Amino acid sequence: MLQLSPYKVFLASKSPRRQELLRGMDIEFEVLTKEVDETFPSEWNDFRIALMLAERKALAFDEKELPQDFLLIAADTIVIVDSLILNKPETRTEAIGMIRMLSGRQHTVVTAVSLRTRKHLSTFHEASDVRFGVLEADEIEWYVDKYKPYDKAGAYGIQEWIGYVAIASVKGSFFNVMGLPTHRLYHELNQLAQSEKQ
């Protein structure tokens, strides 16, 4: 079993999916968030974006704001298709356009996670290849109108209706697509706990 005592664990994310996944790992935590600049160099179109943003979220807190024994978990997820980065859609039109772009094709979901304590900072990422079946225009519009996926990179949530009926395959971690690569995170947290005991 993962032993994280005496850490006080904080998740730097408002995402209900990440909170659900961390609870599913039987990790006790509190949510602690701060707004950060999520812009990135325009010439970047790969996993480096997620790494940079996850680390930026982890470093947004001054140590004075945190208890002595804090362990902060921050994450960022991006969707990549045709070397384009799909962020969170801002409008209905943008959300529909993103899903149309994904329909009938494969894309890559990258989640980066940054772990920070007083003595340690590490950031890693996992990538999952997701293949969508073909969605009709009315199906896309119905999904966007009902589920309003404006808080999700790529304008979809794999745990929602669209994941059940439209996703043909996932190569890599399913939970990574939801927002946390739980298997890798468990391993990294275990390594961190062991190393800081020495």
C-alpha cells in the first residue's frame, strides 16, 4: 500500500474527474487552486506544453502558503490532432468544431503531472492514443448541448456518453484520458515517499 504519511496532500485542480480519480486511489487530499497563466509558445505543438503548464501550476504557490509537510499534485491535459493543440473550448461553435475534427480519427491525449514537496519537484507525462468512431453532426450537437464540455481539453469527456458510444479504442492509460495517469502516479508517489524517507 502507498504510505504518504506524514504528508498533507493537496490537489491543485478544480477538475471533478481528477478529484474522483485521486479518491479512487484511496489518497486523502484537499483541493487547493490558484489561477495561472496557461499560455504557451505558439511554435510548441507537443507534450512539452502539458509539462510546462503542470509545473507552472505546482510552482504557483509560495511555500509560506503551505504546511511544512505538504505534497502538492498538479496536472495538465492537452489533446493533440494533426500537430494542433486542442484546449478547452470557449464557445458552442468551437466545441462542435473540435469534436468534428476528432470524429472518425485518432488523436493523442497527454497528461503531465507535477509533484512538489519542500525538498522535491518532479514532472512526468503519459500519452494515450484515442480513436473515435464517426459521429453524425446531430450527435455532436446533442452531446455539446447536453454535456456542455467547456471545461475539457478537446471538448469531450471519455467518462461521458461520447466515451461509451464513440470511442473505438484507447492505446495507453484510460484514466490518463480522464485527467490523471493513475498507474504511473501511484508509482511516482511511492518512489517519492521512499526517497524522502532516506
